[in-house]
Amino acid sequence: MLGALGVTILNDESFENCMNRRSFLLMTAGLLASTGVQARGTTAEILRAELPRVCGRRAAAIEATLTRLSRLKPPTSGRTITVDLPSQQLVAYQDGSIVMECRVVIGDEGWRTPDLDTVTTFVRFNPTWTVPESIVSARRWRDKVLADPSYFENLNFRIEAGGRMMTPTDVSESGLRPVRFVQQPGRSNALGRVKIGLAAGGSVYLHDTNDQEAFGEDDRAQSHGCIRVEKAMELAAWVMGIDPDAAREMRRGGDKRDHRPGPVRVVTTYFTAWPDDQGVVQYYPDIYARDRRVARCSSDTEPMRQWVPSGFPSDYEVE
């Protein structure tokens, strides 16, 4: 079912009436044309033809998409993972052919997923999660662990304090200042079953999650910048060049090593306007307000709906 892809269209038509699966997949890759739109020209030509007929946010979306498209190298050879932020979808390519696609959860407005054109560095099953200082401070966890250590015990945390790793209860009783919060592997771990490191990602990476329900939501900008992947185990296996069942067996066996297969290119894209298979331009949420408004007429005759982040599913399931 096409609607199951979860792309939000910024008008009153349903997803099924606006866009098919092929045009979405081409959008995330930044390719120039599909069979369905070649009669009207390449994607760039269609967008340029549409531009004089729109204004305001729609004009801004087209101009921004054209600029971003001109800077993007299409994934025509080798292995590439693309993550389109407005549609919150991931597509994996082998020599230009699609091998996998799924939903993702990305950073919300306050914790934006950055622009990336980088490569994978490692795959780690059963990861720990060392909580970034920004999250520890924002949630006042140092005060919270002293007042309610059971919260962190239930989530399987160990905490560095006084130069050693301690249980939350021991930290609370000792009164020592917590330095690092490290969530151990398991069902409650925010990174889920696997983590894929990125060379230029900093503290941003691709990973599984303990909150699978978030993938069923339309607005999936809910993380602290990392990219949660709906099919994380399958993606990890593909990056490693092994069968998904073999990857699952490694995970079940408690494997925690850093596996370092050949690098795979990872690119985030940000396309807020794109033609469907009939060559009709569709518009997507400018979730990070990156499209500069272009005023070419007195008012927008077809205004976009305002997109509002849906918020975090719980106090600990974001990263």
C-alpha cells in the first residue's frame, strides 16, 4: 500500500493520489528523471517550468531543491545510503539499483540531523549508549539520579562517578557527582540491537531503536539528531556484506565487536519539492525551516499546512 511509506504531502490530497513509490525513491536519490516524467523533461526541467507559476513557500521549495540537486552526486556506482529528511525515508543503492528502503526517525527542530556526505566506519551489535552531555544537562539527569536512582536502574544504566563505573543506587548513596551515563545492551537500550558508525557524523550515527512504534507515525522528527532505522539489522547486514540471518545470529550470540567492512557512502538529502510520476510537482514539509521564502505574488493561493513536531515518545527513548 503506497500510504504505508508514510510521506506527508502538503496539500489536501491523499498520498495515493499524489505520489507513487517510484517517484519517492527517485527523489531520495536525487536522480534526474524517471520513465514516467521523461515526456515532460528531467526533474530539474520540470521544477524550472513550475517556478514562474508559484510564489511564497512553494517557490522557495523549488529554488532550494534545484540548488541542492545541482550539488548532489547521484549514487550510480558502488554502495550508497540516502536519507531524505523532509520525507524521513532511507534508501540503499547498489550500483544505482535500489536494494532496500524503509522509514527513519530523524532529529527534531531543536536537535537537527546535520547535512552529511560521509561513509560508514563500523557496525556494532549489542551497543552501549553513552548519553551525550547535551542530553544529560538538558534533562538534569545528575540531579535525577540522586533523587530517583531506580529510574536509571530500570533502564539498565551504569554511571561513571569518582573515577569508576557504579550502579545508579551506589551513585545516589555515595553523593558523588555523576560524570557519564552509559546504558547497557538490552531491551531498554535506546540504540536497540545495532549501531552503524559514520566517519563525519560526530555523535550522529545510524542505529536501531527500542521504540518501533515511532516508525508508524507520520511526523518522525523525534530524535536528538541520530538517524533511527526501521530495518536496522537488514541495513547492517548489507553494509557488512553478510546474510541478515547471520547478522541476527551474531547479535543473539552477544557479539559486541566493532566490525569494519568496506566503507559505504551515506548522504542526507533535503528535497521539499519534487515531481511525481506524472510530472506534477508535489511539496513536502520544510521541517527545519531551511527554504528561504520567495515572494512573487501578493499571497499564496495554495498555502502549505504548518508542520508541527510530534515530540518525544518518552523521556529516554530519544538519542
